[in-house]
Amino acid sequence: MKISVVGCGYLGAVHAASMAELGHDVVGIDVDEPKIAALRDARAPFYEPGFEELLERTLATGRLRFSTDIADAAGAAVHFVCVGTPQKRGEYAADLRYVEAAAESLLQVLQPGELVVGKSTVPVGTAARLAELVSEKAPGALLAWNPEFLREGFAVQDTLHPDRLVYGLPTGPDGATAEAMLDEVYAPIVARATPKVVTDYATAEMVKTAANSFLATKISFINAMAELCEATGADVKQLADAIGYDDRIGRKFLNAGLGFGGGCLPKDIRAFMARAGELGADQALTFLREVDNINMRRRIRMVELAREVCDGSLLGKRVAVLGAAFKPDSDDIRDSPALNVAAQLQLQGAVVRVTDPAAVENSRRLWPQLDYADSPEEAAERADAVLVLTEWRAYRELDPVVFGQIVKQKRVLDGRNALDREAWTAAGWTYRALGRRAG
């Protein structure tokens, strides 16, 4: 099939290359000329394991190209909308200007029989409104909603081997037509008997925000338990292990620590609350406000813990921060807990040096007031405390004996409960982590 992908950010670029990998003829459209130039040269504009290799491979086949001109989307049977929906400045609600602009631009080329497919995370009701617009301005064209479920660090795998497909479709014969077209797009995935949920627009829109809200709730739950563990002397890691054996609960996303960040969970749960309020159902999601509050408190507590281990004052203390990205295997620093903590430490007088395997350049652009290092060893030179705030494998595998020869004081704060506490304490380090006894 001939496919267009409007929006070539993280979601769109990966989706475009993945659709070409499945054998389709794909054009990716974006107004950002430097981004398009990089993609044309097989240079990934963001860090994502495996993506640059996929990009190079699919460009070489001739099935993938990129453009800044929406006219190049003309003739595509299926048009994917993959633009961002950031949080509105000063509000909880999602900013839909990019989705609306993408839809308006597609109306210039849309023909009867073609299908517009939304993949962006949007408030419930958006798809129905856009379907009316498409029906009015491009009679005979259809709209479906097909939410994405990408995990940063696993985006290529999640696109080519998803754990489910969700189709939000119009009613009647149009729905059957749209479903058949999506099945053709995803033919190899459908052939593997991948679970498929065929539903209405509203349900499809809610699936992504409901899933993210559940994950955020689970993370904040174990962090609330960490607060109680600190008050009682209990150990949150052992607590999580014990309750995780219950298959109704499970162990995933029960790692207490600095909490969640990034471009999805924080803004999605806030947009979910905002939309519920608009619909008069705000009481249904009031618990998410506390989920958000618990998450933000973790950052404050980490700063307090750093002050505690630095003898009650951060003034003039050298602090190494290992990690800037909001999660490992990513260079995404949106709402990064690690950078938020680093900035707070600096404001309280600490001499902070930040390092990260992939996110230093992004961090330097947005947080120029911080000092950066190219390696954990450089960051930790003569440090009074070391904070591990993103659980990169390289940090988990640091040798505490060798690393201890670099620092001034052997004090480590494990912000992700990712280190081997016994190994670090055996090497003479004072070990602290949220929700765990001092070691």
C-alpha cells in the first residue's frame, strides 16, 4: 500500500520506517526541515536503540522517503497522523493544535476511499469531531483511531511486534471498510494472531490514557509505600518482591524510586483529568491528582535525602548525578525527574555535575545552567555524593570498588533501587535509597 505519515517525531519516524519494513511504500511528512534532512540521510534525530539501522535499511529499499510538502501525501491509501499532543501551558488539558493542523493539511490531498488514521494520544471525543470534519470536507474519505503503545527504548520492537492492535472505527459499512484497510496495513502482524480489539472511537481514544493512568497509579502506589517504609523502617524492595508474587498484582512497575517522567505519563494523566472535568465526570479521576502528587513528592524527597547524607547542608558540596534522560535507552529529557533533582540541588548550593550516555546534548540545550560530564568517572571526581537517577545498564554495572577511588566521600543515593546494595556497602559506601534502610 501507499502510506503517508504526518508528523515525523519519535512516534511518526519510527512508524514510517516500520511500515516500510512491512513492505509498504511510505512517505513521512513534517514541517521541520532539519529533522527531515536528517531522516533523509538516515540520521536519527533522537536516540532509540535499533531505529537508525531500521531507517538506513528501509531508505535503501526505496520504499521510504521524507518530505516537508503535504502534496507528497497525495495518492496514499492510508494517512497516519502521528503528531504530538503536549500539555497546554498553564493547564492540564492537551494541546491539540498539531493534530488539528495535521488534519487540515490532509484535507488538501484527501480523496474518496482513503483512510485517515489517528495514532496520537488525544482526549476522548477528538476522533468523532475530526471524523465530522473529514466527512464534511472530503466526502467519501474515512477516519479511524489506532492508538500507539510504544515504550521508549523498545519502540521498533513495539511497532513491528505489538502486544495488541486497537481499531477505533466508524459504525456500519464504513467501519468494515476501515477495518479491512487497517488489516491490510498490518497484514504480517495480524497473521501472527496478534490480539485485536475492534471498537468505537471513544473507547479507542481512552485505551491509551487508561493504560498510562493505570501504570502511573501502580508506580505511585509503590512510592507511597516507600514513604511508609521510611517512616516505619520497612524495606520497600522486599515489600514489592513479596506482593509481586501475587499474579493479580505482578512485579512489573513496582520499583520504588524517583518516579515517572517523560513525554507521556505525566501529561496524559493530567489531560485525562482535564477531559473528565469537561465531561462532568471529574470525580471519577480525582485519585489521579494524588498519583501525580505522590510522583512529584519523590523528587523533593530525593533532594532532602541528598542533603541528609551531605551532613545537613548542600552548600559547596560536589554532587555527581548519573542520568539525565527520564528513563534508560532514551535521550528524552521531557519532565525528567533526574534533571529536576539536579537543578534543585544546584539551587541549594551544591556543585552539580550531570552525565548520561545519550541525553547530555539535549540536557545542555534545555538546562544550560547545569554542568555536564562525559562519563560517570568524570562526573564523580572528588564528589561528596553520587546520585544514580536513571537506571542505565552502565550505571548498574559500575564497580563500586574502582568507582570508590574517584570520589571524595563514598556516599551513593540509588534513586531507582537499581544497584546491588550489598556490593556497594561491602566496598565501603554509605548506601541510601528511597524506601529502604540506610546501608
